[in-house]
Amino acid sequence: MTKIELRSLDLEEMEALMREINEPPFRAKQLAQWIHQKGVESLGQIGNFSQNLKNKLGEYSKITVLKLVKKQVSRDGTEKFLFGLEDGNFLECVLMRYRGTKSKQRNTLCVSSQVGCAMGCGFCATGLSGFQRNLTAGEILSQVYTVNNYLKDDNEIIGNVVYMGMGEPMANFANVLKSIRLLNAPYGQNIGIRRITLSTCGIVPKIIELADMDLDLVLAVSLHAPTDNLRSQIMPINNKYPLKELKKACLYYNQKTGRRITFEYALIEGFNDAKQHAKELAHYLRRLFCHVNLIPVNPVVTEKYQRPDQKKIKEFLAVLTDGGIEVSIREERGTDILAACGQLRGKVVE
Ligand code: SAH
Ligand code: SF4
């Protein structure tokens, strides 16, 4: 019998589990708190359950744990975790610590939603390494719980979660949504929904679905090029959902939710970084309630994609600003340990 993964269950499902083993429903609430709030790593750590109940639970269920294979710390303090999964696959997640004056710092964790990615974007290390499988909701959440357990020693906590690690979240939408709801649950981490960001390469029907759900999260869309011709060269998904359709879906998202969309644009030297491209981008973004995040492309396995120099980046930014577009340049973090955008591969490399 395959055991049920407790970290993938919400409160209702835990209630059903308790019914099945003839336990009162209040036990489910307690279990949910142990699993999703305290992040226990074994049933043995549950304080207020009898040994008998723990044994019963153990027959039916288990707690997914991530095995730390490697932790790297960047010059800028960014930490990258390589975790081993039960089936021998690996995943990576990235912790960005923000030092301030508050006693409990709100750190950001960038989580993976899949092992690898099937979308095949040419500039992305995850895309270049192919697709292995979807992560379960419990495996997605385990990244947060495990890192939070480390942070407890420093009296720190994860306050923001961004789905920008390995994988395309909208290609594993059900598990991703479940993990988001559980992060937000009061019996779990209680992370405000507006502190959660989902980044997608532009799976149009899922953007529409998300708009209809009225989830107040932050939506980021990886755009990276202002014309179909250019975008299709680096993002195969554009052949399926070209820019015109993507814009329609984004407008719908704006209208339906009243929320601003972040567009990510990786600046690649000699490819999409000319003033003309900036003008085309400003034109494309007309009528959209949005913000543009420029990311000077990070070096990945191939030499093909280089970042433009500062002057070029500033010029690009100026054209957008003049066009009335809100824009910022993403602060670079963790490039020295291959922890920056698009550099995650989930492989053990020496
Ligand atoms: N699959 C999702 C989320 C993960 S990638 C998506 O594509 O949106 C997170 C962000 O990093 C995306 O905007 C992605 O396009 C970008 N990215 C990928 N490779 C990059 C690289 N080499 N340099 C800079 N950004 C990159
Ligand atoms: Fe997948 Fe996103 Fe990388 Fe594209 S950029 S290959 S969608 S992870």
C-alpha cells in the first residue's frame, strides 16, 4: 500500500483520514498544525498524540522529508539548497535573506514546482536539462518547511514565497494551487496571499483560470521579447500561445482581479535589447496594468546569451519610462553559486 503523504493534505482531507481510522475530527486540526505550521519531520515529533494513534497514522501515512545534499552560500548572502527526493530526483530552492532592523526578518524563498521543465526556453538552465516530473503539493511545501526549520535557530522566518525555481508552475497547476492555499492557511504557515508570487511562461488558459479564482497572489509573466518572431526563437510556448492571446489573457486578469501583473524581461545582448525592442515592448504593454522587471540575462550552460552593458540597459529602461511604463531592474542575487534566475538545474555538480 502506498502511504498518503501528510504534507499534501489539507484540513478537510485530514478530517477524512481521521474518520477512516475512527478518530475524532479535532485530531485533524491538531495534525494539520503539526504538519503545516510546525513542520514536524516525523510522526514521533507530534507531542499530544498517543503512541497508539501515531502507530495507526504511520500505517496509512508518511511525512515527506527533503534530504539536504548541498547548501551553498553566495557572496551576497543568498543561499541555495539542493535537496534529494525520495525517488532519487533532486530539486533546488533559493533563500534570499533581507537584513533589516526588525527582530523577525521576512525572508523570501524561491521554490521549485517541478523537477526540470518541459517548456524548453533556450536561455534557462532548467529548460535545457529537460523534464523529469511534477512535484507533489507536499514536496513544494517541504521546501518552505525545511528551510523554515533551519531559520528557527536564527529567529528568522520565510515571509514571502516566489514560484520561480525549477519548473513551470502552471504546468503543475493543481499541486501548485494546493500548496499556495496551504501556505496561506491559518493552521499552516499563514503567509499572506499577497506575499506569494507565481511566475509563468504564459500558459494562457491557466492565466484565465487563475483570474476567475480571485486568488489575490502576485502574477508574474515571463515575456522576454516584444514580437512573436523573437519570442518564438527563445520560448517554444509562444508557438502555442502567441503574444496577442497572451495579452488578451493578461487584460482579462487585470479586469477580473484589479491586480497588477509583473512582466519579466530578460535582457539578452544583441537579441532583444535595442531601443526599437523597448519601443515595441511599450507598445505591446499598452492598456495593461503592469510593471516590468528587467533581468540582465544570467549566464547558463551555453555562451549564447550574454547580458548587455550598463549603458544599454539604462537606455532600454529610459525608453520604457518615457513610454509611461513602470519598470525596475531586478537586483542580481546568487549568480556566483548559480542560484540566480534560470540557473537552477537540480543536479549534483562539484
Ligand atoms: N517557469 C516559470 C518560473 C521559473 S523561471 C517562468 O518561466 O516564468 C523564473 C524567471 O527566471 C522567469 O522569468 C524566467 O524566464 C527567468 N529566467 C530563466 N532563465 C534565465 C536566465 N538565464 N537569466 C535571467 N532570467 C532567466
Ligand atoms: Fe521552464 Fe521557466 Fe525555464 Fe522556461 S524559463 S524553461 S518555463 S523554468
